[in-house]
Amino acid sequence: MHELAATRRLLIVEPCDESLQLIPGLRNAGWEVDSCTLQSAVSHPCDVGLIRLMPEHFEHPEVVKELITRSNTEWIAVLTPDDLRRDKIGDFVCEWFFDFHTLPFDVARVQVTLGRAYGMARLRAKGTHDVAGQDHQLLGESRPVRELRRLLSKLAPTESPVLIRGESGTGKELVARTLHSQSQRRDKPFVSINCAVIPEHLLQFELFGYPDDISSGAQPRKVGLIEAANSGTLFLDEIGDLPLDVQANLLRFLQGRHLQIGERSVPIDVRVLASTHIDLEAAIRKKHFREDLYYRLNVLQVGTAPLRERHGDLALLANHFAHFYSQETGRRPRTFSQDALVAMGKHDWPGNVRELENRVRRGLVLAEGRQIEAFDLGLLGEDDISSSMGTLDDYKSRAERQALCDVLTRHSDNLSVAAKVLGVSRPTFYRLLHKHQIR
């Protein structure tokens, strides 16, 4: 047991030459190092992940976000100096990553960051065990949430499939779990699969099981998720990303409610819930989604509201997450300053509740005072948000201040590193801090 606990597992995703050169030194320092592509990362358990972000990841960040959301670990981004100049890269990295490194690597700093990330990953794992038995519920008193809770109480006792629609991060899986927990199947399995995360070539096997000839030697056949959900609820998250051939097999199962296991046809009793953030009707017109499967899944429909429409719920949710994750970080619960609350109110929350959760978690770690401030959350405070129009100097000043806030969110404990990330000298960095009255 002690030996397993001491093993520190590092996964290098999309490894570049510079990343691979780190491996011998990391192994000498006690890390168990593996590497893989982003598509297969979900099947590689690890304590800390190092991702070399490529241009396509910035243009289509959904897969990176889903990997980070689904894994119980801390992730570190690897970037080039040019990547840091991309639009909104500060928000992306601050929201989703524990830290980042620019190439070429500062090896000593990499070692320190990996150690800190490992410590946080252990705290996160502990927090996961602590909350496993808690009753998750849809928090909020806004009209959309009250109406949603009322609708779910009506739909939960039925056996009909439900299609859950809404933007990413609006709590579609929480809705599915609520439907299950309020149903007659509440004491039976709840099995979830994210169709956007599992590599396409594995989805068929993950859903329907691995045949005996694919299973290794003495290992028994791996049961598919549909079979594992028998008598309970199967949740197909992001159903719009299901490949067409798997859609056909899923439709066949929904029509017959049997699985072919070897030479046996086994009856399966399962309630199917599905979710999507894409326009399935448009996908049908483009021949990307089967119309007959759509009608099988869309018997009942539920919509989740984006956070920007849940007026009045923001402070309640932020305080809930602050209290909840104070146990994970090992720090006392903190409240939010008035400036932070105003900044949160003016933010658009493109990542919805999931973004709020992640920003509050980061804010708890980074906060140095008695309260969580706007820049701890990676947001601009009230005094820093001016009108959308202004002179060119106004725009430059706001961009300069935003860059300072972004880098301080990540490196408030090491101003030398913060200055290096921005590509300025330490004296210039201090001059900029003084100019913008930061810290």
C-alpha cells in the first residue's frame, strides 16, 4: 500500500521533443512517466498531466476541456511564447490549467510545478472521496432553475427517454443524475459515458462490450456500459458526437432492447438519457445524425439555462463552491470582496457554471487576503472595466492591465517568473504594477 501511494504518475500528452527530453530526469526524480495523444489520454490514468497545446487546440478547445473535466488530476499547459499572444489565451489557461510553462523549459521550475500539482491532485482525490456520498442538487432560486426542478420532478418517475439540451457547462449531467435519483431506479446503477471524449474507434466497444477474441488471454470479457447499466440508467453525454455507425447500433438496441453477447441474446432493461450542446436538427439536415435515432431519444426534452440568464444565482453558487472546495484545498473558507462580486456580475461566463466552479477553486488557492479578489478569479475589478469605446491608448491600457492580472493569477507567488512570462524585465514589471495600481 505504501509503495503504491508513493508512486507519482505523470502523463505527457502530445509530447514534443522538449517534453521527451524531460523524461529521464523526471524518472530519476521518482515520477512514473507515460506519453500519449490527446485522443487516447482519457484511458491513461495519471496524477499530473502535461499537455503540449497545439494551434488546433486553441481553435477547438472542447476536447481539452472535456479531458480536464473528466479527469481527477491537475493539468499543466505547455506553450510557445507566441501562443501567449493569442486572443483570450489568459482566460483559457487560467480557467482550465493548474499552471503553464513556455518553451524552452526551465527544468528546475518544471520540477517545482509538478510537485505542487501532485499535492493539489492528492487533495482533489481526497475531496472526491468525501463528496461521493453527498446528495448533489440543482442549486439556485432563479426562475429558470425553479422551473427546471419542477419539470424534473414530473419527468423523473417516468420510464421515457429524455433529451437534455443546453450549452457546455450548464449542468446537463447533474440534470441526468437528478432524474435518476428521483426515479424508481434510484438504487440501481447510473452509468455515464461522454461520447465526445472516448476515441471513436473505442466507442463501439465501450458501449456494447469487448468480444472475447479482443480481450487479452486470461482476462474475462470486458462488459460494455449498456450491459453495466442494466436495471438502471444510462446517460449518453454529448450524443451529437456519436459516430454514424455507432448510432445505427444504438438505434438497433433501443428498438429491440437486447444485446448480442457471444451466441446469446440478452434482454437489457435500461432507461436512456442523452444530452447535447449542438443543434441536432441541423446535424440531421447535414446527415451527421440519424433522424430515427433522434426521435427515439427525444421523447421528453429538458433545457438547461446558461449562467448569464440565471439572475441572482451567481453569488449563491460562488459561495457554495467556495465553501465546498475549501475542504479540497485545505484552506479556510473565504468570502468574496464586493469588487469580486461586481466583476463576476459583469463577466459573460461563456463556460457557464463549470467555469464559475473552476475560477472559484483557483481563487481559493491564489487568494492571499481574507477575501477572494477579482484578480484571484482572473477577472478585472469594477474600477478596471471601462466603457466598450475609447481611444487607442485606452484600449492599450486595458489590454496591458488584463495581461498583468492574467499573469498574476498564475504566478502571484513568483514575480520573477511573472515578468519573464510577459517578456519584460523585473523593474519594468514593477513599474507596470505601480502604473496600474495592482498589488
